[in-house]
Amino acid sequence: MTEVSPEFESTIMELLVFSGSARSNALMALRQARAGDFAAAAKHMAESKEWVKKAHLIQTELIGLDEGCGKLAINLITVHAQDHLMNAMVIQDLADDMIELYRRQSQTESRP
């Protein structure tokens, strides 16, 4: 079994934390939009997108280090971190659309 350096493990944990923060903020944005607070929803989506940017920088760094040659040890936590990032990005895409739907529904309901 290949040993994982503490630095690599720390980087993967950052990827997990940043991705989790992105996911949480996107879900909070949905909750705020459902409640009709579109300003708060926009704030949470902006924060979510910032967390994804940070996570994506780490992902890009790791891809560069690996050079597509299997130079990095891939273990379950690495796959788990990648999965978290991809889920956060999918949730963001869906949240953007759902927030727009909530906004339209709100406008329709407020018409006489």
C-alpha cells in the first residue's frame, strides 16, 4: 500500500472542506429562495461559488502534479473529495435554476 504524505492528506482535506462549504451554501441559498428571501439566496450562492473556486484550484493543482501519469496515490479519501466537489458543482447548477423558478413563482403570486 502506498503511503500518503501529511501534506497530500492535508490538501485533500482542504478539498473536502471547501467542497462541503460550497454544497452547504448552495443548499442554504435554496432554502432562502424557497422562503422568498432572494437577497440572502444570492449571497449564499455567491459564497458557494467562491468555495468551489478554491476547491477547483486545489483540484487543478493535483491534476498538474499527477500529469495524467498516476504519479499521485489515489485512495478512497481522494475519490471522496473529488465526489464532494462534483456534487457541489451539480447542486450549484440546479440551485441556480430552482432559485429562478422560485423567483418567477413569487412574481406570479404577487400579481393581482
